[in-house]
Amino acid sequence: MRHVACIGAGMTMFSRRLKETGKEMCFEAARMALDEAGLELSDIDTVVCGSAPDAFDGIHMKGENLLDGCGGAKKPYMRVFTGGGTGVLAPIAGWWHVASGVSDVCMVICEEKMSSCFPHPQSAFAHIWDPILERPLQPNLVWIFAMEMNRYMQVHNISKEDIALVSVKNKGNALDHPSAQLAAKITVDDVLNSEVMAWPVQRLDISPPSDGAAALIFAAEDKVGPITDNPVWVEGVGWCIDSTMWTNRDLYFPQYVARAAKMAYRMAGIHNPFKEIDVAEPYDPFDYKELHHMEGLLLCKKGEAATLTKEGVTQRDGDLPTCPSGGLLGVGNPIAATMGVKACEIYWQLAGKAEKRQVADARTGVCQAWGDLMQYSSVMVMRS
Amino acid sequence: MTRVAIVGAGCTDFRSITPEVSWKEIMYKAASRAYHDAGVDPRRDVNSFITCAEDYWEGFSIFDEFTPDQVGAVLRPMITTCGDGIYGLANAFMQIKTGLMDVVAVESHSKISDLITYRDVVLFAFDPVYNRPLGGHPYYIGGLEMRKYLQKTGATEEDCAHVVVKNKKNAMKNPMAGHEADLTVDQVMKSQPMFEPLKKLDIAPLSDGAVVLVLACEEKAREITDNPVWIRGVGWASDTCWLEQRQWWRAVYTEIASKNAYKMARISYPRKEIDFAEVDDKFSYKELQHIEAAQLCPPGQAGRLVSEGYFDADGAFPVNRSGGSLGCGNLIDASGLQRALEVVLQLRGEAGSRQLDGETGVAVSWRGVPTASGASIVLGVDP
Amino acid sequence: MKKFAGERLSSEEMKEVTHEEWAPAVKYAWSCGEAMSRFLNELKKGKLIGRKCHKCKRVIFPPKMFCEFCFRPTDEWVYLPDTGTVMTYSLSYLDKDARRIEEPILVGVIAIDGASEHMGIMHYFSEMDPDDLDFGLKVKAVWKPEKEREGSVTDIKYFKPLEGEK
């Protein structure tokens, strides 16, 4: 298998509303990644775009519309889309473009412009539901998370206080991220006093909708040398989808995350994830999700993630720094563009470029994205 | 690195409406047939699944959610490509080449009959600032392009009508096709003007249908079948997305995609080394444009050649023996996969009364108005 | 690291900047197909129906014409009682447009009796104290009067605690 490295990354600000168009955001992220790698667009053979529902940007086949900002004109250009899982699935697609030998240097751009959707990006989520079984009930997206959170809390007897610690940590971590939309020093009480949306979910348990873009460049082993002496190697990739029928499974444990993680760890030769991984960026659209995914990523036993959080293990100076970027909760959630705080963050961490967010001695890292109807996960392991 | 072959193929009929099945059931049918054809159990033998779809064709945000159960992908690696079927094949090809996957299934379908406001959805793909406010029926883009193509190449509207006659007649021999007809050039020329110079019969009508192909690495391919169809090369590309900047008369995306596919396939003289082609013909003139862009005839000559019968079923270089989109129906993003399917059937000797001679075929796709994107795949009986 | 690009806008500024608006006319009529058509027709009659796979022996609800684990057609229709157990639930203070409401909507997933483990559907709960909504609660469907039923999941108005339960 051809060895592939990340050699440059970029992202825009994340914000509830950005002035830039989707194309412009793509360009900014791509330009930043190219500059970091010291490359020009002509050095890129193939381009992969990751972007989640067209409904947000308000353009059918939006991948086609974004392609110039992504640098895809006159090139092999392709879009992949697996809901919220796109943030790590798109870089995995970039990986296979290069690992297959078809391409030597592939640039991956992820973009989302949720602010174009009126009256509120939530409206686009009305269409993720099954038209026969679910839409007639007029569900709100928060319900499905609330039901999963409730089940997770019940099975493991986890309190809201324990879960709120994740929100406190991530929003706090985000204070060191220049792109952050919702960085703040909050307390557990702030979370518990915030507006109840759908019990047990409260306002400060949730990440915000955002506009943003991110870019990541992959290069084949034999091309890396002249470009950089600081490559970050892709060691393992995994992805998995569960059945559409989320009502037919017990939501307390995300099996599909575990399968994706096992696939990635097997490839990376990792047998004891907690010991061998130095930094983790699991997907955190809600605070309980970080815990849910830590367990799915086999970083700890089922039901144990809240304890690790309480003990400070997941702080930047803990044994397993988790979401040092500030994650979706702190930096923002532009669906596919969350690659910027997942895959790009792990790259920056392992390359020693994470500035104020830098985790000491980070050599092996894992990033994960999640999406669809409590259904999808993509996982990538990297090493410097 | 391993070679990659297509070892299983399955599809439903291509019909203008399919009210008796849901989109899930149509996918299941095609998938079942493909797995049966390959003799594989998707739950045990298939490592990865790829679908090719766009939300707005289907009516869902995140259509990816609704795909795994009916193709056997529950709790398996699966992705959705927002591209046509040949892009899906390209992803499967790459996944197998990495060594990570051995057997990959690629699915694409059209259930476009479920979409009531097709015109509005196609218009929704236009640039929201520069193009969409002009409104109108989006197919006027086809009219603009056709006019430029005819002007630059000297091809005539009659030449384009020949494409329609050829393809719909070819479809008579394709039991899967839904829009077969025995027409004359005169009938096409007299059909209702729609987006001048495009006339009604120049435009492929919409169809429902699903196609699934199963790919495998060389080792598995030889275990699974005595009749693998080898992927010799694949390419995909986009021209600029801007209508204002594109080459209206050349399919630049096909030029790039085909060049890359031929390079991979080590083909230097496509016209000589390829025996037949299945190219996109959602509009009649597109077939000519794609033939030229894929270097299957000298530039600007496709119009003259089609009228001379060069691309007929019994001509020197058969194009769209399946009937193409004009004969089978426009299968939206599944069109490319239908073209690849035809090449597979032909190379296996399973094309019934449509059978051609040939050891190498190429399938060329286009993603439709308003895109300038498409893919090409070269398939052969030998790797 | 370079400064990150992007100019933030407030919701007021969003209205001021030059922009284009478009409301897409997007309408679909999905063929229900065999399984869902029967499912909806049975709902109209006040019944729940599932499908059984003879290979894995699962009774699948809502019904599917194929078993996603065995990847083969399912074999027979099975009527199911309209009772079940609460697998998970939520109290929503938001309506479908994300507007705040005073009285919460009670919603959850009900595993239907007679179907295989965890074969649930999402639906509402009512005729109960929100505090009594809990995991494992036994519930029963409350149907619309026959002439009001249309062949939709809303032919069931909601689920309520089974007689004898709190």
C-alpha cells in the first residue's frame, strides 16, 4: 500500500454567517493549504470536495458549483458526501486518490454555507427524515439527539453535570482557536441553566450551525521529500454505515463507530488505542456525543468516558487530550467543513503547528466524523 | 498494484415510470441481480459499497442515509459519490488499488418519476447569482451549446437527427430500454422545436432504473468468474463551472477524462485500439461532441460520419448499441453506469441480439445541464 | 499560521449585504413500493403489520420486502399488536420550526410487541403526566376514528400508557 502524507492544511473562520460565498470560502481554505505546503494549484493532480446537504447552500449539485473555488477546473474533480461523516470521509477519499497510485498530490476541500438557508438552517433538516415513517410527525432534528442522549445517560447512569463538562472543556479550548465561533469560558451551571430544547438536550449542549471551509493536501511518499520535512502520515482509515432504521437499534453505543475505528486501527497496527493514541478529535456536535464517540472509538470502556472527562484525562495536558481544538462545540459546526477541526487539527497537532492548542509530544492522533440518522462514521489515524 | 475487474452486473428495466416499487426496492432488485450474477453474498464477500446520488434528485437531505439496507451495506463501509456512475466506478477502482478493499459494489439509480418539478430542480443547479435569476427552462443551455457546436464543426441538424434515429432503433434490440422507436430523420427534424436548434426528439426522455456493478481485485476476480471484464483505465474531469467561460462546442471534460483513461490503459490510438463506445447522448448533439472529445473520430467529423452510418450497429465503429439515453431514457446520474453496463455485457458476449464483436470498449458520461463534468472508462477482455 | 479568512456578519448585516433570494419549487411524490403501501393500508384499517424473514427468524417492523442482514426477500406478513415498550424518549420544548412551546411534545421510540427486539418506530405520547414517561413503560396506540384515517403514521394519534400502568 502506497504511503500517503498530509503536507498542508487550511481553513476559514467559522461563523454563523460569513460574507464570503461558498466558492470564496473554498478558495481561501485551499489557498491557505497550498501556501502552507509551498505549492501552487498546478502541483495538484486531483481534487476532492466534501460538502453536506445541498439544501443549505441552496444549490442542487453544489459540488459542481463550488469546483472553481476548490481548484477543480480542468482537473479530475469529485465530490463525496456522507452527511456529517463527510468531514473525515472526504480526506479518506483524498487518501485513496493517492494511495491507489492514480494521483500523486490530491487536495481535499470541505465547505458548508448554512447561513443561506432561510428561515433557519434547521429547515433543511426537515428533509432528512423518512417521508412515510417520520416526516408526517413533523420532527425536529434535536429530538433524535435527545432520544439518543437520554438512552446513553440511562444505560450508564451518567448525569447531565458530567456531560456538561465536555461543553465547558471544548468551548474553553476554543478560546485558543483563531477561527472559533463560540469560544467561551462557561461553567457546568451555565449549561444546566440554559434553555431546554428537547429534554435532556439544553442549548449549551449543542454546537451551532456555521459557515466555513477547510482544506487538506495529501501527497505520495515519493513526492513528499522535496515539499516538506514535516509530513504527517495517514496510517489508518475506516468508515462504516449502519441501517437507515435508527429506531431499530439500541442507541446507547454506536456500533458503526467501533467498526470504522477497528478498520482504521487494524491498518495502523494499533492494539491499545488509549495507550497508543496521543491526541483525539472525536466528533462533538453535542457534548454527550464526544463521550459516546470516545467509547465508539474504543478509547475507553463503555460508560467510562464521562469518568475520564471528570478526572481531567481529556484536557490538553491530560493523558488523552480530546478535542484540543475546541471541536464543533467551541469552534463551530459547518457540517463537512468540520474537517478543519478534526482532520486538519490532528495534522496541525502532529506537525507541531497547533500553536496555543498544541498538545505536547503528539505523535499519533485519531480524528472521527459522524453523520446521517445516528448511522455513519469515518475515522482516520495519523502519525508524524 | 492489483488489476481491477468487473465481475458482477445487475439492473432493472429502464422505464418512464415505476409506480409499483419504491426507490429502495428498485435498488434492491438491481443489487440482488448483480450479486447473483457475481455469485457473491454481499454480507460476506463485498468489502465496500458506493452509491452515486444527489439529494435533490431523490428528495432528501443526506440521501446517503437511505442507501445501505437495500444494497447489503448495513454495518459496512459505504460512501456516496455526488457524481455519475462512472465516478462511482472510479472510486471503487481506487479503493481496490490501495489494497484496502478486494470486492466493491457500485450502485446508481434513477427514480426521477418521483420528482414532480424536474425543471425546477435542474434550474436549482444553476449559479444562484449569475444564471438562475434568468429563469426559463434550463435546457436552453443545450440549445446554446448545440448551436455553437454545429457552427464550429459544420455538423448539421440532420446529422443530429441521425443520432436519434440510430439510437432509438438500436434500443429496439435492448429488452431493458423504454424509449425504443423506428423513426426517420424527417420525423425527428419535424418534431416540435423546443430549445432551438434542439427539437423534442433530440432530447432523451426521463426514465427510472437501477444498475449495480461489482468490482474485484485480480485475485478475487479470477475466483469469482471465468469472464472478468478488466478496467484498463478510468478518468474523470470537470471543465470550468462557469457557463460564461466554457468552450461551448467542445466537451473539454471528456477530452481530459478520456486522455487520462487512455493513458492509464496505455492506449495511444483510441480509434484503432477501441472497438465500440457507449457515450452520453442526453441531447442528440452530445453524442457527436463526446465522440470527438474521446478521440474516436477526427475533430469536427462526427456529424458527417454518423450520417454515413459509420457509428451504426453494423458500421465501422458502433456507438450506443444499447440505444443510449435517447433509446433507454435519461437515467440521470445512473446513465454513466448504464453505459458501463452495456460495455460489460458486450465484452462478456451477453448482449443477445445486440451483440457486437470487440475486445475493448469505452463508456463516456456527462452529468447533464448545467455541468461540464464527466467521466470515461475503458474496459477490456484482457487487462 | 496565517490569519484565517472570513468576514463575520450579524443577522442584520446579512439582510444588508447584496444577495439573491430563491425559493425552489421542489415537489416529490415517492412511490411507496410494496412494503410501505401495505403498511399504510393496514394503518388505515387500524392495524400494524410487519414482515418475517424465515432465515434469521426476525420479525421486521416497519416491514421491508427484503431482510437487510440476510440480504434476501422476506417471507411473510405478520400482524402485530398495537402495544409496545418505550425504548427512549424526549420532552421537546421546540416545535417543528424550532419555535419555543410551553407544553412539551412527548416523543420517543416504541419497540412494538411481537416484533423482534428493538423493532421500534418513532411516535408521540399523550394522555399522561410527562414525569411518568420512562424507559420500559408499556404503551398502547390511540387511533384516529376510522373515517379520519388516511393511510399514514398519523392514523395513530399517539401512544399512551397501557391500562394498569401509571
